[in-house]
Amino acid sequence: MADVTGKRILVVDDASLIRLYYRQALEAAGFTVEEALNGLEAIEKLLLEPVDLVIVDVNMPRMDGMTFLKTLRRQGSPIVAIPALVTSTEAAPQDLDAARAAGANFYLVKPLAQDVLVQYVRLMCGISA
């Protein structure tokens, strides 16, 4: 499907299968998808070209999702306001609290159905159903 939303999404996850799964669902819904393997790579990409939304995993090498969010929210540039959707297999209340404290806008527990992912991404990008 062509880019009908005009929205760009950055998926930050060290698991290639998760990135592919998210890419397929989001591109089918009309989003443009970029990828990063960890938080450090994501920060570098965002400084070059900001996106409309970041989907970030928690556990990653080099820079984990929480450190990425804290770094993202500290930046003195337009990337500080990019909405962030955290996805993780960790579902304890303290995990959600930690993500919120780090700067997450939403927290979803994996595995995610593709329609649920697209629904949240549309919501966070301001696109009505």
C-alpha cells in the first residue's frame, strides 16, 4: 500500500523478526517505517531526520529502551516531543511505571496482534479510524 498517512514510524528493536512483523503491519496500513537495532542507533537516526512516532523495545544491547527514552526526552531539539510507544514482554506494574517515568506515552505487552499495533499507532499519530 502506498503512503496514505504521511506519517513516519521508527521501530527500535534488536529482534529482526519483531521489526519485520511491525514493518509489515504498519506499511500495510500506509505508514512509512524506519528501523533501528538499539537506542543509540535510534538517537542517531532521529537527530538526522525526526519521525512522527517511535516504537521501542525495552531490552536491547548498547542502549536499552529506558535509557533511549530518557535520552530522547533530554534532548534540546524537536525530537524531545516525539511520541513513544514501548513494547515489551515485561508486564509487571513496575515495568509500566518505569516506562512512564522514562518518558513513554503508551506501554503495550508483547506479543501484539497487528491490528492492535496499527490501532495504537493511528491513535498516537492523530489519525482517526
